[in-house]
Amino acid sequence: MVKFAPEGRPFILGAVAATVAVFITLKNWITAIPFAITLFMLYFFRDPERVTPTDGGAVISPADGKILLVIEVKEEEFLKKDVRKISIFMSPLNVHVNRAPCDGEVMSVKHTPGSFKKAFLDEASLKNDNIAMVMKTKKGDILLRQVAGSIARRAVCRVRPGDTLKQGQRYGIIKFSSRVDIYLPLAAKVVVKQGDKVLAGVTVIARCDDVSPEGEGV
């Protein structure tokens, strides 16, 4: 049975209602327009089951999409240290449900209002409307940032501080095109590169086999 993200219900039901209303009122080919929108909403908000690898040292992709960049940066706001940043761009055709990259406890969730620049731009990472979530894991603290794009106007984080997440567990969604940035300990070994396509809850994007809880290599 096909599963849909609950955040999509207003969009799906609205599109269905519009289709019925146009059909009853006009009874012509114009009905195809809201019907096509209904099909797109069903496709966009699909939430397929995924089989997550059982590998404690692996960091799993939190989003479907394409790797925009893999860089080393100084994360000043939350982690306050040098980290590895991996950015994933989600097009409107990707599944937009986000999943936990590893087991851990949610330490903080912060929504920062901002602009709605195109999500693939470097500046969008910090200037766009976003939700930042910090997870405490056995391999150190990890930061996940859900970034809204030029079409997406809202990211949804379903968890709160104190919640625990299992690797591959759904924790949120971003509506329409957007991106997710993940900040890992500097000692993490990234195994993806720019341009690679990844699946949330499935694709291994990094390994932390030799990373301590402080985020340092051991």
C-alpha cells in the first residue's frame, strides 16, 4: 500500500476537491488541469518504506537528492568547531521526507526565519528559512539543517529536544524543492562526492568507525 506524508494531506485533499468542483461545474477538458495537480501532489508527498543498512559505523543520507558539495567548514552557531559539511539538494521529483542519519538523542531544534533563495545556491544554506537540529550520538554531535528553497516555504521537524531517533527513522519533511545540510565530526570519512545521487535512509554518505564521542579520531 502506498504511504503518504501526513503534511501532504491538505495539498492532496485540496487538489482533489478542486478537481471534483471543476468537473461538476464545467464537465470539460479543463478538469485535466486540477487532476494533473492531484497526481503531482500524490507523487510528491509519497513516503515509501526504506530498508536501512544495519551498520553502526555508517552515516546514512538524511535526504533523497544530489550531493551539492562536500567541504570542511567552521560551524560557529551550534557545534562551534571544524566539521565536514555535506549538502544534499532535493528537486521537486525527489521524496522529501527526511530521515535520521544515525542513532542519537535530539539535543536542540531551532527554526530560523530567512529568505527563500534557490536551494542549490551556497548562500541558501545559512540565509534561507531553515530548521537546525543537533543530535548527540556515540560518534559525537551531528548537526542537520533543513533548508527551504525558492518554492518550498516550510520545513517541518517532527521531533523535539529529548526525543531519541533510530538510524533511518523519519524525523521531518521539507515541502517542494529544498536542501539538507549535515555537519559531521572532522574525523568522519566521507564516501560520497559532488554529483552523487543518494536516498534517505539507504545511502551511506560517511563512515565514523574510528570517531570518538567527542568527534575526534581514535
